[in-house]
Amino acid sequence: MLEPVEVKPKTYPTNLLPQTYWDKRVCYVRGEMNKFLDKVHDVEVYDDDVWIVTLPKCGTTWMQELLWLVMNDYDFETAKNIDLEKRSPFMEFDYIFHRDLERSLKPVENLKRPRLVKSHLALPLLPAQIWKKKPKVVYVVRSPKDAYVSEYHFFRHMGVLPPQCSLENYINGRMYDKDCNEQFDNMYDFYKLRSEPWLFYTSFEQMKLNLRQVILDVCKFLGKSIDNDNLERMLKHLSFEEMKKNPRTNHLWEIEQVRKLTKKEDGDFNFCRKGETNSYKKELSPEMVQQLDAFVQEKISNYNITLDDLLLLNENREKVVSKKVSQLTRFWEEKVHEHAKLQYRK
């Protein structure tokens, strides 16, 4: 596993958040990437681009497939026959595994427009034209507790972690490495901008709760229509069961590239592993669960918000409460109206 390295962005999106905010923001990446990040900073961005930005293992692939289908008129046949990472490249992938600056951005530069590009970079490390031109950006957040566990299983099966590294060793590293704030700073940057019209901010947890509504919201965000037939096909295609058995959404092409370098033998690992919320409680010891809960609570409290705020779960509850209040109001209004009619007849 590469060591965390502090990096200083070439410029900051001060038109989105003030310089005083960025003065306190420390960015970390894994491994030496300064020359590559300088190149990323100058990437040309088009008005019809859609960028999906997430932290690793936060529902990226799920949302990426959803977006590609909406952007490409629900072309399920192509989606079933061409690997997702070829249809929608991961911007950092080539450089991370080949360390060749000349070829590093070719998959993005050669992509047919309108482009759907994926990145795990923090907001100030993304192409500067994103915050200048403001193309459509989709950000998906997930509880770090589940994301950490999912990261571990993915990296272990890719041969990136040493064989002796246990799940609890990995979680401890995520809690005590010098970049332990990066996960939370990254989420908070986008949370602060969630009301921007060019940004669609959602969570893995929201997608689990109501995928149908997320699909409809994405269509509205992208200015696309969807009929009932395609909506039902989307719900089936994007179900966890279908995603797990679909070789085109399990990153087999990327995994093959990585294993050529790590010399890791093929296994029976699926990129789409469990697709659950709060599954960390099933995989960690009670003591480790308590420790991880306390760690996340401490980090999140620094932003004067809760984890449920970040995951939009409080907003969901507010909508439910508001709906119930509206229903009750209508109910009593009808009762009062009926009572008034009876009194009038008397």
C-alpha cells in the first residue's frame, strides 16, 4: 500500500469556497503524483461533460453505470457488451499503475463526447476548468465505516496489501495514518456545495433506500426523459444481484491490468461484493466497531454536522415527516369541511 503524500493544489476553486477555507485544507494522495496532478489541473473540460467524483468504494460503479445509461439513451446492449471502464474511464487509473505521464490521460482525451469521466480526486485537485466552466458533476458519498471495509477486501484481492495485513490492521491504518482527515475533508468540500445547480450530491445509502427516485432525480439533473419501461429496465439492470453477475460492471478489465503488475493470481473475488449498509458491524469485532464509531463521530463533529447529514439521511427523514404532516393536515381539513357542511344542512 502506497504511503500518504501531502500535495498542494496548483490553484483553488475560490469562486466556490473562499480562500480562507482552502488555507485550512490539507490534501493527501497515495504515492508521488505531483507531475500527474499538474497535468490533470490543465485538462480541457467540455460543457457537455459529466464527471462522477467519489472516494473509493462509495457506490462509484453503481452510479457510473446509471449515468452512462441515462446519457446514452438506455443502450443496454452496449452496456452489456463493453466494459464500463472503457465506456467511462477512471482518470487516475493509467498513471497509478503505469506511471507514464505521456499516456496517462489518453483514455480521457480520446473519449467520444459527451464524456462521462470518473475520478477519486479531491475537489481542488480536479481539472481547474471544472469549477470555471461548471459542467455537470455527480458526487456520491458513503459511510466511511463501510467504505473502509470494502477497500480492504478490494485491495487485498488485488494484491496491493501484504498478506499479513488483517482487516483490523487496515482499519487501524485508516484511522491513524497522517491522511486520516482526507476522507472527511473530501466529503465536506462537496457537501458544502450540494445546492449548486451543476452538482448532484447523493449517497450510497440514498441509492439503497430509493433507487427509483435517484434515477428520476438524475434524469432531471441531466435534462433527460425516461419512460416507465426504461425505468423498470434500469431498476433491474442496476439491482445488486444483476450488477454482481455482470462482468462489464465488475472491473474485470482493470483488475487484469493491475494483477499483471502485482503478479496476483486470479481468484473468485467480485468487485460488487455485498452492497449493504452498516455491514462493517458484521465483519469487525465489537471492540473495533466501537473504536471505529468513535473515530468517525469525532472526525465528523469537527464540521458541526452529523454523519446522517453527510449521507442525506436527515433530509430523507425530514421529507417523510413533511409528507406525514401534509397528509394529516389534509385529513383534518377534510374533516373540518365535512363538519361545516353538516352544520350548514342543520
